[in-house]
Amino acid sequence: MGGLVAELLQGGLGNLAAYLAAHVLLCLVPAFFIAGAMTALVPKHTITGLLGRNTPRAVSYPAAALAGSVLAVCSCTIVPIFAGIYKKGAGLGPAITFLFFAPAANILALIYTGGIIGADLAIARLVLSLAFGIGVGMIMALIFRHDDAAHDRKTDAMFSEAATSVRAPLVFLAALVAVLLAGTLKFDVLTRAHAEVTLPLAGAGRIQEALLRLVPFDAARGEEGVNVQGAVLIALLAPIAVTAWRGLRRIDEGWNRSAKTSLALIVATLLFAALRITPDAEGVAVGVTGRFAAVGLGIGALVVFARTRLGGEDTRVWLAETYRFMRQIFPLLIVGVLAVGMARQIIRPEWIESLAGRNTLAGNLAGVLFGVFMYFPTLVEVPIAQMFLSLGMHRGPLLAYLMADPELSLQSILIISAIIGRAKTWTYVAWVALFSTLAGLIYGAWVDGAGIAVLMAYVVAFLGLLVLTLALMERRNRRRVVAAGDARLA
């Protein structure tokens, strides 16, 4: 028993360490700042004009999907941005579509899926994620329409006196998104070292070997490991957290030394994360990558713009909102990543062949469940999917896994619940599980030889039935509202 507990703890802590080292700084931290900027700086009418609950559906839902398609990041990075647009007045339906579509079918994930597993699966992932992402959003908006209306009124009252200037906040927001993309995209010009210097640091190689023993690296199992650079980044998170807690939580009252120290540490750590650090026999090779230059230029532009265009008060409000998102989301993220790492020690990939070797309902449900308990960040999930395929998983359940994995991880469920509440979250989870299973069944049937015309007929019939059901429910609800109004008048 003690050995099992030790194995679970090592798996959980190792997964947490690998996640903190590889994904928090260049992915999650910019996402928090983006969410804070949306809440503090972008006027409500700008959000609601495209994603509001009263915006025509033909505009809001495609706009939500389009916005998500360009963000090549994992669900834990998307969730803070989802929180930002929802808090600032986006309708529940379009916000849910953004939350679903962005990690499941962003452009980089589709390109990577097509290149490694096949163009057919990438196309199926795009088409079905788009159709079902919009479908889930519309269903959520209808089921929780009264809460959605109340949320809209609440944001009207909360942001009624917000600044009406649009250009400066949107330019600032675009610069933040550029920093996020510069830190996450895998283009060669960004990842390649354009200059390199070797620092004579003895013992770096032995430290790296020790880290790999503590946190193994195995790309086939999705284990990312922790290198020397990652260990330094994890160590830097502690002073960032302390200075942010002491300074940014009081930034509303005015600038203070701890807040400035925290921001300086964040900038320095982002730049350090963008370098390529490689221990070797001679010491540590430090490579200046294109990512380092891009992130540095982006941060410089943000600093100049904040000082010249935003002003001190708007900047402080932005930082205050960013800190609130960090305080709300980051602890839940740590708990979720730790739990997933522990679950991986119990779940064996070898179970795949027996559970999901055929395109059955049970097989596709197994693919969805593996997505919940074996969550991997974007781009890591694709090699894992390739491994599942080699172990005997049918391509139908494989698609169900690829659609569920970015949406239904334990940490994402915890975080979403803190943003929109438990009832909405578990309703969302249920619909995503249903649609992911259905997507796998449809694609799997095509793989097994069903004609494309038959499959399209199935999809159209299902969507048509869904639209008809939603229309009937909406008509029934309107009649109830009218009847209730007549009763009050009587």
C-alpha cells in the first residue's frame, strides 16, 4: 500500500513539475494578463457586439469559433480567456463555443494532427468540432437562458461607467495576444537558436540526469520531464507568487514596491523561459532564440503602450483584474494537474485495445474517459493519440479522445466550475461527452466503410433535429413567459 501511495505521489508531483516548467510562464501567464485586459480595458459593447447574448447567432457563434481557431494553446490557457470574455458580457452560448472550439480545433492542432495521424482525421476534427461546438453553445444558452439574461444585466451594472474608448484597449490586447503566440507557436524561426554561448558551469549535466530520474521524460507516454531550465523556472515562481500577493492584491490602492518587483520578475522569467538552455559536458549552452526576441519586443511594446496610452489608473485596474484571475484559477489548476498525474499511474495505455479497439458506443465512451483522466497539453496529445493508435485504438474512439481531451480534463472542470458554477459546468461536461462520443461514432463509421452521403445525412439529420428541438423549446418558453405576464396583469 505504501509503495502505491508513493508511486501515485511521485506521478502527481512529477506531472505538476513538468506542467509548471513547460506551460505556465509562456502560456498561462500571458493568458491571465489577456483575461485581465478584457475585463478591465475593453468596453463591454465591444465584447457584446460580437459575442453578446442578443447578437444574431449567425454572427456570434462563428465569431467565437474564429477567435478560438487562432489560439494554439491548451485548454488551461483558454479557460482564463474564456473567464475574461464571459465576465465582461459575452453570452453564455458564444463563450462556451469559444471554450470548446479553441483547444479542440485550433489551426496548429489541426495541422499537427493531419501531419502525424492523417488529413482525414484532421478534417473530421475540424468539421465536427465546429458543428458540435456551436451546438453545445446553443444548448447551454437555451437551458440557462434566465441565468444568461441575469448575467447580462449584472455586467451592464458592473461596467456601465467603463471607458468607451475602443482603439487603445484593442491594440493593447492584440499586443498581449502576440506575446502569447510568440511564446507558444512552434515555428522554426521562433524555436531555433540564432546565437549561442556556453557558460562554464560544472555539474549541470549531473543535475540534468538527477532531474530526469525524478521526473522521467518519455514522449511516447506524454511525459515531458523537467530540464535544468525548467527547474530554474519553477524556483522563480515562488518569489513571483510572494511579491504578487504582497503587491498586486493592493494595486488598487496605488503602485507599491512589491508590485513593481513582481512585474520585473515576471518579465525576466518570461525572457529566461524563451531562451534555449542545454546542459552539456562543457557547461550550459545558452541559445538566443527567435522566441526570445519576439517575446522581448512584445513586452517592450506593452510597457511603452501602457505608459503612453493607458495611463497609470487603467494599468493598475488591468493588473488588479489579472491578479484576481490568477488567485481564482491557479490553485485549482495545481490541484487538477496533480490529480491527473496520479490518475495516469493507475490507467494503463495497454487497456486501449480491449476497451476501444472497435467503433462501438462503449469504445467511444472509453475514448472520452481517457480524455478526462489522461489529459495532455495541446500538441502533446497528438503523439499520445498516435501511440493509442499503435496499441489498437480504432480511429473513431481516437477522434472521441481528441475532442474530449482538451475539454474535459479534471483541472479544466474544476476551473470552469469556479467561473460559471457547478450546474452549468456539469451540464457542459455531459453535452461535450455526448457530442464527442457521437463524433467518434460518425467518423468511425466512415472509416469502416459507410458512404459519405450516408454520414452527411446522419449529421444533417442530427443537427436538424437539434435545431428543431431548440426552436420548439424556445417557443414553449416564450409562451410560458407570456402566460405568466397575463396572469400577473389579471
